[in-house]
Amino acid sequence: MPSSSWAQSSRRWAGTRKQEPVPSGRSDVCQDIETIHYKYTEFKGDPMRTLPLALLLSLLTGFAVAQSQPQLNLMPMPSSVQQGSGMLPIAQSFSVSVTGTQDPALAAGVQRFIAQLSRQTGIPFRPKTGEAATLTVRAEKGLEAVQKLGEDESYQLAVSASGAQLAAPTSLGALHGLETFLQLVTITPSGFAAPAVSIKDQPRFPWRGLLIDVSRHFIPIDGLKRNLDGMAAVKMNVLHWHLSDDQGFRVESKTFPKLAGMGSEGHYYTQEEIRDFISYAHDRGIRVVPEFDTPGHSRSWFVGYPELASGEGPFTLDSENGPSSVTDPTREETYKFMDKFVEEMGKLFPDAYFHIGGDEVDGKFWDSNPKIQAFKQAHGMKTNQDLQAYYNQRLQKIVAKHHKIMVGWDEILHPDLPKSIVVQSWRGQQSLATAAQQGYRGLLSYGYYLDLMWPTAKHYAIEPMSGAAASLTPEQKALILGGESCQWAEWVTPENVDSHIWPRNAAIAERLWSPQDVTDVKSMYARMRAVSLELEYLGLIHNSARDRMLQRMAGTADIRALRVLADVVEPVKDYNRWDEAKGPIDFHAPLTHMIDAVYPESDAAREFSGLVEQLVKSEYQDRAAESQIRSWLTLWRNNDAKLQPLLKQSALLEDNVAISQNLAMVAAAGLEALDYLDRGQPEPELWKTQQLAVIEQAKKPAAGLLLMMVAPVEQLVEAASNRPR
Amino acid sequence: MPSSSWAQSSRRWAGTRKQEPVPSGRSDVCQDIETIHYKYTEFKGDPMRTLPLALLLSLLTGFAVAQSQPQLNLMPMPSSVQQGSGMLPIAQSFSVSVTGTQDPALAAGVQRFIAQLSRQTGIPFRPKTGEAATLTVRAEKGLEAVQKLGEDESYQLAVSASGAQLAAPTSLGALHGLETFLQLVTITPSGFAAPAVSIKDQPRFPWRGLLIDVSRHFIPIDGLKRNLDGMAAVKMNVLHWHLSDDQGFRVESKTFPKLAGMGSEGHYYTQEEIRDFISYAHDRGIRVVPEFDTPGHSRSWFVGYPELASGEGPFTLDSENGPSSVTDPTREETYKFMDKFVEEMGKLFPDAYFHIGGDEVDGKFWDSNPKIQAFKQAHGMKTNQDLQAYYNQRLQKIVAKHHKIMVGWDEILHPDLPKSIVVQSWRGQQSLATAAQQGYRGLLSYGYYLDLMWPTAKHYAIEPMSGAAASLTPEQKALILGGESCQWAEWVTPENVDSHIWPRNAAIAERLWSPQDVTDVKSMYARMRAVSLELEYLGLIHNSARDRMLQRMAGTADIRALRVLADVVEPVKDYNRWDEAKGPIDFHAPLTHMIDAVYPESDAAREFSGLVEQLVKSEYQDRAAESQIRSWLTLWRNNDAKLQPLLKQSALLEDNVAISQNLAMVAAAGLEALDYLDRGQPEPELWKTQQLAVIEQAKKPAAGLLLMMVAPVEQLVEAASNRPR
């Protein structure tokens, strides 16, 4: 796991905490990405595709072109959509028939489809017999027993006012088509209905993954299952299961029982649970790729098997209570261990790909071991990179012996490894391009780190084929398999993991599925809002868990004032939470503060920001926008008085006193600025200076939170003095 | 099932639909109950009990008497509470030890306790070893393999600043004590803590039940399990499982497989599920009493076994597609069937009590069968009641033969039945008293019908020992075992069943557990609000499901304006929804309208009503109250303009157009009335006449909903003209 543990190792073990500059290797996570101020880029639909103008317009405006052509809330956007006229009513008489291949997985998929349609519409559908089906589904070929990379995932879906037909070469495509149908269904003045539409669809990339780290904080199987449901809804097809890291080894091994037995505090998955989980994923067309990170990020292995380490034990999961280390690549016993281990895990996880991590190996553990130094010298290795390359080559042979293809992070790239391996890049498109130029396949995760708390638009703008990758040859481009979003788990619990992943992950899923020119940010946000609702009906708790967390902090169900504050803040970005934590992370601490409960992105602030832009653009003439701005500002200004008593009675809320005050003060400044603008009266210089001081203060994070309405209010205050009169 | 099916039989089968008067036998559900206008009765605590004055005061005022004595949000209120000083911190170091009997059920209860404490506080507790436990639990005797009526359920709980001790004669009492501890834990300025307190507690009645009807609408096992969790939290100890009725037979029978096979549309519980469910209930100290309603309410039996019926088949579950009937008590085969059936079900359900229904037998099915008439004549029976008594006597012998005690509704009461039977009264305290005078044990359900959509205070005021029961001898009073709330399922789905039961059921649980003099309504509402939050952490969805239902209606996650309307309406009361439905119920129809989503009781309206009372009482001088009233009225007046566009775009919302307009108009009238009051200006007579016409119109139900803020606004309008100037 590249991101957070890098910070952990370099920050924790370096002894001194560097505040700035951000060290290299990490900084490029943020570089090259233009800050997006919700200035919506134009939709670059290519009219040569069969995406008709009407749809483009409806996407752009958010309004139906005609009553018969409502906005399509599809995410990911299909590669080709043509809207027809009329709508297919979804009522109690709705039914589905399946023809073509007899595939139990597809039959189960249809049952899930009906259950979800029932949750979305509230209609209790009953089995029908002897009637013509409303939706006919036909797949030519069933799911493979073990899903393969690059299978045909295409489908065609035609909906008319009288019925719908879904056809696909494989069950996999049919499952995707069912998800599209679910997204088409909407409430109308005459009931639920799906608009007439003709869709031809297939993914842009064959590998569209989500990494979930279950080592830093354990997520029980049911929490993961609902996330699989979410992945299926947005057509993601790989769960990258980060199963081991310094803080915990989460898989039962029968060959090496002390791995989970001593390395998990009892929080691990049994092999039976894992088989059930893989079957659950398979039913949804999702491959499960396990990652066992080695030779770094592996302290949890050493608790039970200290002989694997490069240094002396005893080791514990908690770095505060003992030494850390990395795997010793110089002992033959290490490879005997890995051989048996990969054999067992290779059988448990049927997927062809096997992730060995390989990232962020801290060389100091090798440097301080004389035997390892001697080994390097004896074998003519100059650097620790050379030693890791040696380890990787031997490991790759073991992985290949057990019929698996090795995947690893950027650092494993080395010319001595066979071209069959896959390199996953957390460093950027450049290293992906470098790998492709050398003939290696790659996956992009750079820019898709969900733990960085970025706004969706920033992830959405990350294009695997941009930057260095843009100038690759077609053959080289074909080596870029897709990408994976990453949910590193330093700051999540089963309660808030969903909100860290969703709905933002739906936009990343679209980036990996939809045509490259689907980039309109306004449309993305509108459609993501719809898919977010769909995901809650599926059982995800990304929206609903927040209220319970706020109620816990408040000790009461009446959280109206607390919600107003929560709606307009975001957690600090990138790795600033670690900087603020001022010390190593306590992985057993409760994650129950405001920073843990709020959404990574504030919808209210984005809406407010858009209104201010609209007002500025109208040269302060847009009365409707101004009225809405005043309404927001008044709500915020008045909120602090209601909230303060609550904040003071709870240990979980007291650190929000300042930010709540800031919200009120900044809102008051905004209201006064509007008054000056309305009166055409010049702002007193002193007033402006005071307000800008308040704003400057309010920009600073408090309790790990950013007040997201400050920047647009600053715009108003500046405007009130700059505006020509 | 007395309530709804009576209406069904008499309304549906009588051919003509009577609008009024409410027929006898039903009207007395509502008689004798004073309407409660939130005029809080005084707390009648008896100082001879060890309930100290400080607690009484804190309960009355809702404020802590001193910082060290916060309000105790306990429900049901224990029989004796003494507050100490200081608080026990609940932090990561919290631990529990169990001594006394080695009872796996108690050990499992402690695990659930820790899991729930973790959900409430967000603290990830870890197993501790070698430390002194924060909470010690001691029970002298484990749970019985099959729980018995009248077991010792008492416990003592002592909490100090340094630790807590829970002691009980049985695991049952210890489980109750753990629930009390969970309710003590609250957030404070220094973290989570439980106040120092000394509690001695035991129930007033030994039978505290909840009936759930799963025949009219099927509720899957997981929906029932979360309701068991809720029952345990408020110390209810009997789930009365209404498993069969005209609309469905919900239990797998191996002896008579066509019962569920043909009588359930596939919606039934397997015997394996039932055994698992009973074990789940047993772990929580809850008995499961099955009800198989006979000889009435039994159409679902006849679908597979038409020979049991008094009339000709074929029968279906849907009364629109075929005849109805009742069981034929004159055929010997009927008793052979019942003998085998009771034998099988008696083994499946281990509880000593077996409910045979026996209510609302429609005699016309016997009257129209010549053989049954001949039988009556041959046996000298004058009435159908005589015939039912004959049936019940034979049935009772069968039930007793299989070692069970028969329970039935009021109608089974007959001097020829042995005194061992139990009579459950849906008719009132009078029939309970009559039974007790004849030496029969009884249960009260009259007044606890949750499907009547009453405000909690109205249920809370129903006292089993009041009315005719008040004048019973002590020996006769002892025959009144307790009561049961009843969730009849004409209008519920797995989605909204929780909100029909909770939190109101917690107040009924208190009526049956706590001392008779615990009657303060204001305190009840405050404590119920706290327990409601606790129940959501347990997994109940009584609060959270509403938002999803509103979002479905709206087709968007932005339901702010819709929530304002939903917050201030209630479903029509008693059986008026049936009157309005204008026809037989379609049990397969979606329940997805506003009436299905809103809470039975509006907190906002109650709060508003209290503010108006406060203003009136202050002779219109209470500026703070007036300001809050204006704030509510302004919100409501402005809401309609925001809401109308949403209402018109959804078939599920369009019937709310008028009620949303009414809300705005009535709110506007209230604001104008306040203006007149403030100015001390006389109201123009014409204005008043107009406003009262608007109010009169707004009082009428619309879309099955009542606008609950109308009455207090009417008070304001009347006051503005009546007030002496």
C-alpha cells in the first residue's frame, strides 16, 4: 500500500517530523492536476458517435429536451445512447424472462434485479406465469467459473413504450445491462417508468477496480458485500483486496496459522468466509484479486513468524510497542515459506492475478543487518533496489509456478521480470507510460486515492491516457488495462467506510468505463446524485450513517443545527490529517468526531459557490441567485447561536466551537458585502480589512475541517470593493 | 386477529359499506379514553418509594438538578432509582466480567451488550485480560431451556464513579439490567459516562408482549429479529406471532404441507428459520407464543385443505377471487386434523402457551350450511356462540393433550373451559374484569393497537387495572398477567413496520413494566426520544426509513421541502383509512405514499402545540415562545412554493397538493393572528370568518393525512378576536 504507509514509515521512523516540503514520491500525487473551481468544462461529445444532440443538450442543461426525453441518470454513461419517444411503465405487472444460455448466475442476477427494482419503486413484484414479459433478457454464454480479464462485457438494451429487450454475448454483459435498466427507472407524473432508449455499451478498459484496505481497520464481510453491490451498480469489475499490511494480517492460513492467529487481534476472514465472498463477487461479475504486501508493509507477518524479518523481534501489530521490519530476502527459508504460502492462497483465490505489493520498502532495515549487507556484496548488488529486484524475480517464479500472474506497485518494475506481470501505478501516468514502453501492462491508481478527500471533479479529471501516456503508440496504449480507486483505511471504520468510497467512486468508475470524451462535470454531479440514491436502496450507508454519527456526538436526535455545520465543511485534504495528528496513528482510537462523519465533499458549498459565480457573472444583477445566496448566508449566520450549547455539552463536539463561530462570522461578512453591493455604496476600507482578516482566519483548518463557503464569500467581499461604481 | 379482520369481514362481506356509526365491538376501542391535548399530568411519584425528589424534579423539568445528576433517560422507568454523585467514564478501557452461574446465554448477552455499547459510543472495545472489570455482572441462575411465565426478572444495578455492579437472581434479570446500563450511558463534556445511580428493579406484570401480524403482509425473519432486539431493549418478554389469517399461512408444516405450500404465495418461514428465530428470542429473554387463528380468520388454510371449511371452495388468498369461509366445527375430521396440527406445532414452538385466536367468527358461513344447522339442532345448540364454545372445548382438549395452555381472544370466554386458559382482551378492561371474576387469567390488548395510529400519550394512558378492573379483589387482580401491544399488518411492509411499532411501543412497554404511578407524559416523551435513538443504533429503521421513502416519492435525494410537510402530518386515526379506501384492501398494492411513510405521531406539531399553550398561558407575553411560533409558521407558509413543483412531477406525491396548500394557508392565518395580537388591534370580523373557513377545510383529511398544526393555529385565530384589550 503505497500512500499512507509511506507517510507512516518516513514520518514515524525518520524520527523527525517534516512539515514541508512534501517529500518527493508523494508530492506528485498532487502535481499536474489543475484545481477545479467548479468551472464546468464543456461536454465534448463527438457527434460521430451515436450520442444524439438531444441527449447532449439534456445532459448539459439538466432539463428534458421534450417531455418524452427526460434526463438520463446513467453512470457510467454508456458508449452509445439514442433516445426514443415514450416511456415504459413499471408497475405491478412488470416481469422478466430469460432466454439463451441457462446460467444460474444470470438467473440469480435477475432475482437481485427484481429485488432492487422493488426497493427503488416500493412495488412488491410477484412471480408471473403465462404472460408476455415486460423485459426479455438474452445472453448467449454463461459466466465463466472463474472470470477472466478481458471477457466480452458488452450489451445492448432497447426500451420502448411497450417493452424492453436486453441482449448480450455473455451473462456478464447482461448483468451490466440490468444495472443500466435500474438506472433508467424514474418516478413520473404517471408512475414509475423507463424512457424509451436504445443503448449499445461496452467498457473502455477491461480492468476497473476498487482497492479496499482491510488491514489498518478491519471491515467485516457484510460491509464488503454491500460495497460489492455498489461496484456492480457502476460496472466495476475488480475488487483489489489489500489483505495484509503492518497493522494486520486478515486471512486465515491453514499452512501458517500464526499469520492471522497472532497478526490480526482476532479480526480476520476465515477461508469459508472468503470462499463465500468470492462467490458473492463472482455472481456480480466481479473478480477478487488478493494483495499480500511484501517485502515491506509486512510487520503483521512477523508477529507470528519473526524469522521472516530482517531485524530482531519480538514484533507486535502496534509499532509503538516494538520494532518494525521488512522481509529478509537473503534467507532461503523465506522462499520456502512464500512457496507454501502462495500455493495455499493461490488455491483459495481462484483469480489468475496475484498481487504481491512490493511498494515502499524501507531500506534501513536491510542496511542495518550485516548478513544482508554481506549477501548484497557477494551477489554484486549495489542498491537496495537491486536486492528487491532479486526478491521480486524469485517471488515471481513462485507465483508463476502456482499458475498465477504477478501484480505489484510501481517499484517492482524491472527489466529482468517477464512481460506477463502487471504494474500498478500510484506515482502517475509517467510510470505507467514507462512500463508500457518497456512492454509491461499497467493499471492507474494515481489520482484515484479516495483517502485524499478530494472533490469528485478532481478524481474525475484524472485520465489514464493523458500526460506521458497520451503519446504512446496504439500497441503500447493497449497495455494500459485500466485503473483502480484506492480506499486506504487509516481513518475508516465499518460505519464510515461507505461515505469515503461513495458516491465519488461512481465517477471514477465512469472514467474507466465510458468513452474518453465524457467529461462534463456538471452532468457528472447531476448523475452521481442519482446513482447515490440508488446505492442507498442497495444497502450502502454512505449517506445515512452520517446522521447517526452526528446524533451520537450530540447525544440527541435533534441535530438540525449540527447538520447545517456538517453540510458545509470537508475534511482536510491529502495527508494533512496526519500532519495535524502530531504523532503516530492510534489504530484503536474511536473515529467518532466531526471529521470522521462529514462527507469528503460538501454539496451545499458547491451549490453556494455556483450561485456566487452566477451572481458575479451577471454583474450582480441576478436577483434570484442573490436571494438564494442571502438565504444560505442567513442560515449560516444564525446557526452558531443554536449550535453552541450543543457543542459545549459533548466531548466529541467541543473542538468545533471555533469553526461554528467562523461560519457565522464569515456569513455575516458575506451578507454585509451583499448590502454594499446592493446599495452601490463603497465599502469602508477598515471594514474590508477586518472582514478579510476574519476570512483569512476561517480559511485555516480547525478540528481537521475546512469551511468550504469561505472562498466564495471572499469573492463577494472583494467584489464589493472592486466593483466599478 | 380481532381488529382489522372484523372490519374486513363486516365491511367487506356485509355488502354495504357503513360509514357511520362505527359498529359496536369496534367503537369501544376508542371509548372511555380521554383525548389528551398534551396537557401534562403531574408526576404522581410516591415518596415512600425510593424515588428521590431530585429525580422527580429532574424528570419534570428535563434539566439536571445539579451537574452531577443529569436526567435519566430510562424507559421503562425502574421501580426504584436513587441517584448518587459523580459519573462512571465509559472509555476504551471499559470491560465486563461475569461471575455466578456459567450461562452461555448470559455470556452471549454480554457480547451483544458490548457490541451495542460500541455502536452507541463509537468506541471499538477490545477484549481485556488481567484488569479489574469496569462492570461486574453476577447472576445466580441461568436461563431456563424454555422460558416460563412468571420467572424472576429482577435485578439490582449500582453505578459509582469507579465502577458498576449488576446482580440478579437469574440471567433474565441480568439481561434486563444490561439494557438499563445501556440507557444510562450518555455523552458529557468529558466523554461518554454513566451517572452514579442505585437501581432496584422488577416488572409490574409478568406478560409484556408485542403481537406482530405476518399474515396480511409478510415480514421476513430479519425484520422480526430487529424488532426482538427492540423488545429486549424495553424489557418486553413475549412475541405473540400472529402466523395465520385469511391472507396467508406463514409456517411450514411437514404434516400438512399444503398449508404454507398453497396458502402463502411462497412467503412463509421454514421450520429451520423458526427454530433459529425462537433461539434468537430466547437469548434475549423473549418467549415466542404462536397464534393460529381458528375457526374464523382461516381462509388461508382452506386453499390447500378446502375440506376444513364450512362452505364450498375453491378458495384463494384473495377474497376478490373466490369465497371466504370459516372452519367447520361439526366434522370429526376437523378435530383429527387439528390434533395432528397442534402436535406438530406444539413441538416446533416450545412455549407452554398456544394461541388459537377464536375471534370474530362470522356466523353466516355456519347459517348457510344445512349440515351445520342440523348438527346444532341435534346437539341442542341455540346460537353460533354455543357452536364455537363446543369447538373451543374440543380444541382446548387437543391443546392440553399436547401439553400446552390455550390462549384466545375475548370470544373464547365460556364457563365450560378450564381455568387454565388465558383470555386476551381486545374489547377493554371490562371483559378482562369479567374473566378475572370468573377465575380466568387475562391479558389486555385493548388500547394498545398500534395500527390505530394513536399518539403515544393515548396508549400510555391505558391502564390495565383501571375501569372495571380497578374494583377487583387482590386475588382477581393477580389473574391479570399483563398485556400486549398489537401490530396488525394491513398497511405495513418490511420497510415501514418499524415506524408503526417504534418508538410508541416503548411507552406501552413502560406501562406494563413500571409502577402504576409512573404516568408523567412530558417525561415519557423526553425519555422515549432517547430510547428511540438507542433503537436506531440497535438496527431498527423506524426513523431512517422515512427519508428513503420520501426520496423514492420525490425521485431525488433533496427532500428538504417534502420533509417539512411530512414532519407536520399524521395518518388518519382508528380505521378511517379503510373508510377512505372505498373498497376492499388490495394486499399486494405498493405502500409507498405519504401516508405510508410518515410517523404515526408528529413531534413538530406536538412541540408547536406546546409553544402555543405556553404563549396562551403567558397571556401572550412570552416573547421567546412567540418567536419560535413565528419561526415555525414562516417555515410552513413558505414551504408550499418550494414543494409544488416536486409534488406535480411524481405520481406518488400528486395527492398532496391540497394538503401542502392548506399548510401554507393555515400558517399564513396564524402569522396574521399573531400580528393582530401584537398590535392589540381588533381582528376584522370578515378576516376571522375567512380564516376559520380555511381552517375548517384544512381539518379534513386529505390523502389520508391530518394536518396536525391546524388546531393550535385555530386557537391563535380565536384568541386574536377574544382577547380582552
